[in-house]
Amino acid sequence: MDNVSREPVSVCMALYNGEKYIKEQINSILLQLDNEQDELIIVDDFSNDSSIEIIKLYNNPCIHLYRNNSNLGYVKTFERAISLSKNSVIFLSDQDDIWIQGRLSKMYNKLKEKNNYLLLCSNFKSFKEGGGEAVRFKTKLKHNKVGENYKKNIIEIFKGNIPYFGCTMAFKSEIKKYILPFPDYIDAHDLWIAILGNVLQRIVHLEDITILHRIHEKNTSFIQRKFHKKLYTRFLFFKAWRDAYKRSLL
């Protein structure tokens, strides 16, 4: 399967005050959108910098720009972007990363390899803005040809070891009926999606590195939480696991 014959895809991005990095990220995405029905859906979460002006300068028909009427936070903004997507395969994208060439076709082909797959997560390489050591994880995603170890994956989510981030995800539109709407209590949409993918037993790991994930002072992905916050997060994990199981019965 090559890019010429593939179905169109939707790339969903949440944007907030991204003027510093957004152009580099959009350029890396547009290089891989070679189907005229591909769409890059950008939902701006009420930015107060020049992000909107930068995007409008592209004047590209595949870019669909929407704006929240107030600042809703990145979870609700991603929820809106996903709900606006029209194509059968959906990629999530942060505003400040860089797509590695070949990412789209590699992830698309793997996701389409089996009808049973609904969600795919790849590995990534992180780099620190201005240099320095990037974040490392105890567990990397491994692909098991006989099926993922779903229970182990969920345990690793609980322990905070497994690198399930939205920027590494692609999924088929069928999963939208399970993941949307996001529960009001979650503060990490990507972990919610990963939990559901494992509960459904329809997730697949791609060992390849497909994205350069930028670490800087405004990232939300790697914020260190205080002890009481960690305890509360663990409580919400079990609540999400329970709710994911309920939705899996839909």
C-alpha cells in the first residue's frame, strides 16, 4: 500500500499561543499530506499571540482553522478537533513537534494492516529546546506479533512508565464512538484513549520513531506533579479504567 492509493486522513491539532514553533510543525505535516482530501484541522484555544495570523498566511485548502470562543484547555480542544474530523484515519498532533519524513505512510500502513486494529501508537525521540538531556522512559513501545499484552500496558499506564502520548497516535474513526466525549474529569486525553485502546484489545504498537517531540518550558506532557496530585491522579486512573470498560460494551 503506498501513499497514492491510501484513503484521505485527518490530522487534528490543538493550538494555543504557538507562534514560536507552529510554522515548523505545520511544514513537516504538509509535506506528507499528498491526498487532495487530506485535512489538517487546527482548533485554536483562544490564543493571544500571532498564531492565527501565521496559519492564515498558508492559504492552504487542506488547513481548516477553528477557534474556541474562550480558553477551554487542551483536552476539550482536542475533543473538538477530533469531533470535526471527516476522514477514516485520524492523527493527533501537538503544535510544537516535528514529523519525521515517512511518518504518515508508515503509521497508516501499520494501522491498516489488520481490520482489528483501531489505535496505533509509535515511539518518539524527544529533544530539549536549547540543548540538554531529554526525557527518557523506562518502557518503550514494543510490537508483539501475536498481540499486545493489554493488561501489562494498562499497568504500565498506572505506573507512569509507558510513553503513550497523543502526538504518537493514529486511529480509525470507528474508535470515536468509544472515546468521545472525553470524561469531564480527565486531564490527559491521550491516556484515556490509550486505556480504551487496551480495554478494547484493539491497540497496536509501532516500534519506529516517527516524531521529534520538543521539550520546553511550556510543555504540559512532562509536568512534575506534587505527591497529593499524584494520589488524586491514581484515583482518576481507576475511574477512567472503569468508564473505559463500560464504553467498550457499546
